[in-house]
Amino acid sequence: MEFFNKVGKVALGSRLRLMTAIITDDAARIYESYGMNFMPKWFPVFYTLLEEKEMTITEIASEIGHSQPSVSKIIQEMIAAGLIEENQKSSDKRRNIVVLTPQGWEFSKELKLQLKDVEAAVDGLITESSHNLWAALEEWEFLLEQKSLLKRVNEHKKKRESQDVKIVEFEPKYLDAFRSLNIEWISTYFEMEEADYKALDNPDEYILNKGGKILVALYHDEPVGVCALIKMNNSDYDFEMAKMAVSPKAQGKNIGFLLGQAIANSARELGAEKIYLESNTILKPAINRYYKLGFQKVFGLATPYKRCNIQMELKI
């Protein structure tokens, strides 16, 4: 086990596979010691049929969490061993029912005795160990069902990479990035509109000189994200959060959320009580991000954009 001591918890899958191989090898020897011509991989299928009496291959696969091709292959092996048979005499001719043979039912009597011995041995292991592996596996299965290991790793990846993101205030040198990043994402999903060009071509006149702000996200000193805080007049809202865009090559680093947080903080510093945004529901990651930032849906405001089908506000 020196390898696992060196590598640590990242080798979890390899260590579990090794333990599975050890237990499976022992299981095969246990069947041999009881004089049983039986393979460990057959057990889930056999036990399910023992309990349910008759099932289709699809039902068995669903019950034991295996793929249908895998179960089909096991079924054929067990038919060859004389333990089960496919019964075509079901009430629904389209359903191919699998059942135990008389030999299978006779074998089950011996198996039940063996299972008592195996259960007693496992109970002994649990008693001798400091940690109940069986209970821990049940807990881990539940936790991974709630949030997969893949999602957990990606969350930590985002968190680590976001530490290299720096949010800075707009400078003239970022004008091209502000324009190109917005045109890139808008053109990917929609069409550029007159209001887009007005803000992107003249950010000083349309945004900055009216009391707004533009923030830029730098990743390794490269501008990869932008977002604007636009002053709103004759409205219930102080500012609009708009023109948020993140380069596709920098997505997955939490940049949109960091920009949104920074814009909300800027609005708070400027004395705002509520900020507003417009979006489209096909942009599901963006909508989820806005909810995470605390925005809620509102209705009925006039909009210059054809693509807008959702309006949201954030009370600061």
C-alpha cells in the first residue's frame, strides 16, 4: 500500500478497484470452497430473481443498476449453467421473462446457507474495524447522488482558478476588449441591435460620463471578461447591470459571478438601493448566476432589446 500512501486521496478510485478485486477474488474462492459452480458477478441477477420470481432483462438491469447489455451477457452465462431460463409464456408476448430453473431453485437453498456465513464474516470485519465501511459506503453513495465527484472537482477548480482573476476598473486600453467580448457573445446567440452599438462604440458618453462604471476581469493580465453599471434615469432603479461578457476560453473560472459581485459592490458604494438587468432565458448559466447573486424576476418594464424576455432586480 506504499503507492497509496504516496499518492493520497486522489487515488480513491484505484484503491477501491483494488479492494473490489481482492474481495471478488475471495468471493470466487468462497463459492469453490462450498462446491458451487457460481461466479460472483452472477449474484445480483440471481438474488433479484430469487426475490422477485420473474422479471424482464430491462427490469433486472434497472433494479441492480447495471447496463442492459451487461445483464444480457450474464443471463446467457447463467442459462448455459442451467440456473435460469427465458420464459416466453408471459401474458404479454412482447415481454421476455427470465426465471430460475428447478436447478436454480435447488441451488438457492445452498446459497442461502453460504450467505449466512458471509454475512457473519462481514459483521466480524465491521466489529474489528474502527470504521463501519458498509455504513460509510451508504453515506458516500447518498452524498455522490446529491453532488457527483465530477461536480465537486469542478467547483474546486473554479475556486482555484478564480484566485488568479483580478477585477479592475475600465481604462481606454480595454476599449477593444469591451467591444469585442460583447459582440462575440451577442452574435453567438442573437443579433446585434442599435442599443448595443450605442453602448459599445461610445462607452464614455453612454456609460462612464453619466455616472456609471465598467469593470474588466483580467486572467493572467489578459482581459477576458467585462461588465457595465449603467446609470438609469426616470426609473425605479438606480443602475442597470449590463454588457456582461466572458470569453469562451475563460469560462468555467467563476468570472461572471466575480464580475457580478464587483458590480453589485460598486452600486452599493454609489448609494444604489436597487439594480436592474435584462437577459434571455436561453442563457441558462447566466440566469442561474443572477439568481445566485440575489436577483429576482420582475415584470413590465420597457426594453430597447428584442432579445430580452426576462427582467430581474437586486435589492442592495
